[in-house]
Amino acid sequence: MPTETPMLRVQEVKFRYDPDQPRFAVDGVTMDLHRGEFVAVLGANGCGKSTLAKHLNAILLPETGTVLVEDMDTRNEEHLYDIRQKVGMVFQNPDNQIVATIVEEDVAFAPENLGVPPAEIRTRIDEAMKLAGIYEKRHAAPYKLSGGQKQRVAIAGVIAMRPDCLVLDESTAMLDPRGREKVMETIRHLNRDYGITVVSITHYMDEAAQADRVVVMSEGKVVMEGTPRQVFSRVEELHRLRLDVPQVTELCCQLAEAGVDIATDIINEEECAAALYELLK
């Protein structure tokens, strides 16, 4: 569970890609991210969620406002190396992050470039591949892997850097349901069992329902925030923002509207099955 001291602090951040345009991609966002927390960021296309994600490890720098990673300002170039080690990023297309022809060589790439001693590199890459669930494919060629397996190679490559925080920018968007499920299992494992902070930019509501906290963005601003249960209970507001809710939440809301006595803040299949069982007993 998250601790009290924020690991990352986003303070009144504004950013636009073109200084000559009036519209900000990120428009005055303030939020804290705590160590060990799993935060999902939702929003319709163009809402600024991926732009915000790229601020968390200094890929982008704020036009105004501040991003602090363990009290290090991302705009201070002297801190860039340390920030990139503490906050690792996994992108939507794993092919953009895979650089080697053998899985274990790809996972070793970042530690080698960081100057990690060879003996420690061996330990790190074995550990990272096991954590990401890709160890059995360590001698395989990445191009022969499925999309989900490639994404777990990309995650292993980031884990080998030993980050405190993992930022996932639509990292399951290109995967089939089985691939998404396996990658989410890996992410939950890293968060719950190893205390790695996770920030997941996603448009899959079932993934967001697994987070500790959900942040909803619209037009560059944070417009909603809370636990998954709190956020997804606001069905009509989310629909106005062109967002869905988990399918089980939608089902329960429709049943309630039809006069069935069922809770409307149900967010996962187990809760829904239990509630329907009670109704049918």
C-alpha cells in the first residue's frame, strides 16, 4: 500500500507542443503519486494523458509548473540520469523498445549502457525476465514472440534498470485479450509483491478497475479522481466524457434502471456474480 510521502509530485503543470497555439495539452495538472501505489489515468483520445505520462520521467518538460521525482526537479539536467533510473517507461508498441536479436541481450541493453558491472547485469536480467514472466524465452528471437510476450520483454528491459516506478503508456493497447491479461498479471505482481509504483495510461476500464486510484482527464485537466468504485459509480458523467465503465458496472446500472434491487458500484466480475447469485437464490 502507498506510503504518506509522495514519490512523484506534479504541481500546476502546463505544457503545449506549439507555443504559438493557445490550447495546452496538459493544462494546470496537480497530483501526487505515492510509493507502492497503482494509479490508472483515463481519458478520451487527445485528453493529454500520454503527454502527462511523458512528464513523469522527463521525456517532456513543463512549460510552467513543476514535476518532482523524489524531490528532484525534472527540469534540472543534473538529475536526468537519476530520474530515468527511478522512473521507467513502457510504450504502446514493444517493437519500438526492443533493440537486440535475442531476448536476454535486449533486457541487458539498458544495464550495460548504465555501466552496471557484468556480474550484476547477469543477476539483474535473470531476475527481470523471471519477474516479467519471459525467462523461458530468454534465448528466443523477439520477432518470433507474440505481442504480449514482446511487451513483457519490454517490461523486463525496464525492470532490469531497477526503477521505483513503472509508467505504462497504453502498453496493452496493441494486444489481444489473452496478451493483455498476461501483461496485467505481470504488472499487478510487480506492484503488489515488489512494491513498484505503477502509473497506467489506459483506455481499458477493466484494467483501471484493478488500480488503487483512478484519475480522469479531459482537455488537459484532471476532472475526476478517486478509487475505482468512486469513479465508476459516476456512469453518466463518464459517458459525457466519452468514456465507458467496466461492463459489469454497466450491466448492474441497467438492471437497477429496470427496477432490479442491485448495487450500482460493482466493478468486477466476482462482485457481479455474487450479487446476481443473491438475487437468484
